[in-house]
Amino acid sequence: MEFDVLIVGGGPAGLAAAIRLKQLANEKGTELAVCLIEKAAEIGAHILSGAVMDPRALTELIP
């Protein structure tokens, strides 16, 4: 399969990048094939840092 963008890692940064790229493509009325790959069985399964995330960034990304 061919993609325009390949993002490695399904953590917060990878997911945010994929979502934002698709949003920008939709705003411009273009098609963009984005592939996100994750080595874990589920998206974000390797996030074990215990970090606290400020939800403001997520609210700005997905109002």
C-alpha cells in the first residue's frame, strides 16, 4: 500500500499529528493518505510515563 504520510507511534504526539494532517487536508479539499503504525497491540499501549496531560491541546485539536 502507498501512503502520503507514515507516522510511527500511536501515542499522543503521533495521534495528534495524524488528526491534524487530515484536518488540514480536508480544509484544503484534498485527499491525504495517512498511515499510523503502532508496535503495541492497542493504540497507546506503551504509554506508561504517568505524565499528566493538559486537555487544552486536545480541545484545540478536536473542538
